Amino acid sequence: WEKSGFPAAEELSNRALAEHGVEIGEKVSILCRLAWMASSSGRGADGIRYAQAGLELAEQAADPELLVASLAMVAELTFWRTGCIRRDLLDRAIDLGRHGGNDEDARPTLARSDRFDEARAIWQELVADRKKRGDPGVAGALMFLARMEVAAGAWDAAERLCAEAIELARQTGREMAESLCAMVLAEVDAYRGNVEQARAAIPELM
């Protein structure tokens, strides 16, 4: 996908799906990956189609973790394409996660709604979980929490979170998380009216 584009990855993935003896869990994984790649390549309708096919298979498998991941994928890609928060899918995924699955895939999408208090609590829980596990992905969770604070108008909080995330990203070699935090900071500068700072940062980020 990264080297040859989505059509080449799609062809290989569909060949893999057609192989004899592929287990249902593996098929769900391939379909979810296809869904993400399609949506990231500007083919949102195809992405949702693949995600829904994965969800249908996950329902058959009755595996809580597969089901949580598939529910979250459909909800996430629906959000990308329409801006609609599928609370029905996400609430079900989170409920399943609490009873034997893993709800971490579902919580970030739920946190993108404009219910800021609820979203803040979810992101703070994700950050605490990842810090406790020593997960370097905590920098990404901090960045998403900062983005939510920007949407909520809490710019000071967003700047503090980005500073923490950038420090952690540098310690763990997560360059993308660092650049995404820089993007959030440039957005805050723009909102604050710090025009020259924003104009200096944004072209470099692009």
C-alpha cells in the first residue's frame, strides 16, 4: 500500500481472502485492513463496504475481540465519511470490551463527539491506561486529547498536553506524533491570532 498504492494492496488482499483454509479471524483482520487502506486512499465508500463485510464475519465468529475491532472500524470510517458518531455501534463495542473483549479501538472514536466532558474522561482514561503499561502510544493519545481540548476551546490545556506528548514522542522516536502535536499547536496559534508563528510552522509541517 505504501510503496505501490491501494489498488495493488487491494488485489493482493483479495487474493489472500480467496485462499483455501483462511480462518475467519484472519479474514476479518484482512477486511479491516482493507477498509482502513481504502478510506485512507480516498475511497471512503469502499472502505465502509469492506468494514461492514468484516463486521458480518465477526458476528458469525462470535469472538468478542474481533467483534469490538469490527464495530469500531465501521464506526470510525462512518465518522470519517459522514461526521456521524455511530453511538449504537460504539456503545455495543465498549460494552463487549468490558465483558471480555478489548474496547480500546472503540473509545477514541466515541471521544470525537462534541460531548466534551464525556470525551475528556475517555481520553484521560486511555492516557492513564497507556502510561500504566509503559505504552509509547501514549503520545498519540495525548495528542488526540489535545485536539479535543482545542475543539472545546481549552487552548491552554491543549498546549500543555502537546508539550507533554512531544517530550514523550522524542523519547520514544515517534516522529509522527511529534509532528501532529506541532500541527495542533499551530492551530492554537492561529486561533489566538499569533499569525506569524502559525505561518512559519504550517508550511514546514506540510
